[in-house]
Amino acid sequence: MIRPLPRQQPSRLPSARRFPDPQHTEDLSRLGDEITEMAAHLAAGTCQLLELIAIFDEEGGWQGPGIASCANWLNWKCGMSMGTARERVRVARALPALPKILASFRIGKVSYSKVRAMTRVATWRNEEVLLNVAHHGTAAHVETQVRLYRMVKRIEALAQGNLCHAQRRLTLYQDTDGSWVLRGRLTPEQGALLSKALDAAKDQLFAEHQQVPAEVPAEIDSNLPIDQVLPYAFESRRADALERVVEGFLAGTKSESCGGDRYLINIHTDMETLKDDGTGAESELEDKSHVSAETSRRMACDCSVVHWHEDAQGDVLNIGRKTRSIPPAIRRALKRRDGGCRFPGCSCTRFVDAHHIQHWADGGETSMDNLVLLCRSHHRLVHEEGFGLYRGTDGAINFTLPDGTIIPPGPDTRFSGNIVALTMRNEEKGLNITSNTIVTKWCGEKMDNQMAVLGLLQRE
């Protein structure tokens, strides 16, 4: 039975689809050629960029006030995300040892996506095999070849601890029903540590469930199968144990053997040491070692404070209550306002300290106007390394070098990209880039994954 076709709605269909225009098709073909040609120019330009980054990184040109790495400099000056910047630096460091891949990349025959994948496993022995797939296949083919090769090498080198360390990961996401799904891969030592912590938490939960005091474990028959003692599944008990471990970390456990206070650093100091113009030079730690006055001021910026009164002989007269130098409400507001470290070019959002612009020991208020978030590295620069920090009349936070020079808050934006200049530069280098330069020779055939991986293994 042949059913009649439904009536089409001419008003909803583009005219080019209903009545193909030869001139329009020719225009689109020229546009496609322009896109592929420009992509090849960009690939060659990216190669030039990476070669410059390699020199810049090796010579330490990125080093400057508060700049932690070349990737950090690219993040600040070039607007790259930290992940992209780290990957660019990695590829830039790998290319000098891969002359064949570098030669194809320079003339725009392979894209950055392919080069990025190849440099994960490429050596001078196997780069020709990788280039063969890159020239005749797509970026997806190169990624597949690299992934399968790395899988084989992983099986061969499963016992190597550095590979285990590199592949550690932990993911946590919320499912549609509101429950949380946790998946991860830990190194042997991380897994053993977590297993011990879960076992300790399970023992504590077991004792609480059985209403048996923890100090009489002999009354518990350890030979009795645990599934007969507790009515719920082993996996459920592990989930409860993980919750107990997390709670113990966040709130601090009450047991003496692993109390939270033993992980704290206690520093004994006085106001004369904490003041900017005070007479004290050092403060004392519990192990009788000493830290400088500026280190004491940095540590006191964001900490818990206990007022401890002693007489001249060192006898304790009175101990006050422990209080936070930064109240929780102000810290939450500060985190919302700053987001992370405010030092120019820094992208750190975790493990940041609240810094008093005017130290509280010098009469500075613990208020939003007198506080700023700094990462541990830049917090030390401000205190121990002589860097300056002040709030301008317009309310902006300004940082200065030890000599008083103001650190610019952002990169120089006088220069912008120009594809015409890039094209002319490539032509001046003698690069004959056309619309077919970067186009692969793939015609839709299926890649032989086994041969692709064997070719790499045979070149080791």
C-alpha cells in the first residue's frame, strides 16, 4: 500500500532546499575552501605559538611577581583557562623531541587537536606511525589509536606506581532521585588508607548499633559472620562508615587518639610581636621552634585566637575562650565577594586565607573593607617577601612590588589578533597553504585498531 506524502509547508522550508541555486552552491563551496584554508593557517600559527611558548618556558620568561608557572602566566596574559594553558605548555615541551610531527604541524598539515593527542604517547621511534593515521584519518581516529595504545601499555605496566598515581581520580555527582553517586580510582596507598578509615568507622558504628561500650570489645564475637550480626548489607554499612569519616574530618573527632587538635599548629606570641612596629622578633611553636614576627602576623591573619595570660615566671594566670579572628558570617560573605585569591593573575579558589589589609594587631577592623582573600603563596609574599597591598580611593585592591611599583591588575590589551597578518606571516615563511593542506585523506573506511596499535608497539 502506498500512502500519499503529507502536504509540505512551503513557508517553513528554506528556498535553497526547495529550489537549489547553482550560484548559491558554488558560493558555499568557496566558503568551505576558505574555512579549510584558514584552519590550516591557524594550525601553522598555533605551531609558531607553541614554539614561542617552549622557548619562553625554558628561558623562564614567565617568571615574575606572584607568577607560579608558565601556565599561570598564559592564564593571566593570554586569557587561557588553566587547563588549556597547562596543555599548551605540555605540548610545547614535547614538540622539540618530535621533529616529524613538528614539521607537519609547521606547514599546517595536521591540526592542534591531532598534535595534542599524538604528543601524549609520541616518541622519535613511533611518531611516523602516528603521523600516518593523522594524515589519513580524523582527529577521532588519532584519539582512538592513542587511547588503545595507552590501554595496552597500562596493562603491561600495571605494577608501576607512577602510572597508578597519574590515574587517580574521584568523581561525585547527584543522580536524578537526589542520591549521590561516588566513583573513583585510588593509588594503592590511598586505597589502603581509605580502607583503614572505613574499617575504623564501621567498628564504631557496629559498637553503637549493638549498644556495646567501646571499652569492652572482648564481649563481641569476632568469629561470628558480620552479616549475621547486622541486619543490613555490607555496602550500606560502608556508606554509613564513609559518612562518619567525613563528619570526623569536618567536625573533628572526639577520641583522644586521633583528636582534631593534634593536627593544629599552636603558636605562642604576644602583641609586641604581632604589631607592625612592635619590639618582638619571633614567636614560639609548641615544639620549641621559632618563626619570625612577619610569619606570626600572617598566621594570625586568619586563625583561632586564645588569650593566654602569664606572669613574669611563665605561670598561667588565666586562659580565655578560643575565638575566630574572622567570624564565620564575614568569611562566607568574603568568599562570595572575592571567590578566590585576589592577587593579579592568580586563579586559586581553594586553601585561601583572609588577609587583614591593616592587621588587627595594629588596630585594623575585621570588616569586609579591611579583608581580602589570598592564597597561601601570595599571602606569604605580602607578609614575608615585602609585597604591598592597599585599597585605593576608588575601593580597588592594589598590589605593589617590594620597591613600590604597582603590579598591573590585568594583562596588556594593546594588541589584538589579526588573521590577515597571520596569513601574510605564513606566506613570508614560504608556507604554501591552500584549502587542501589540512584536509585528511579519509574516505569513510573503518580504521584497523589492531594494526594501529601494533604499529606503535613495534616501534618501541
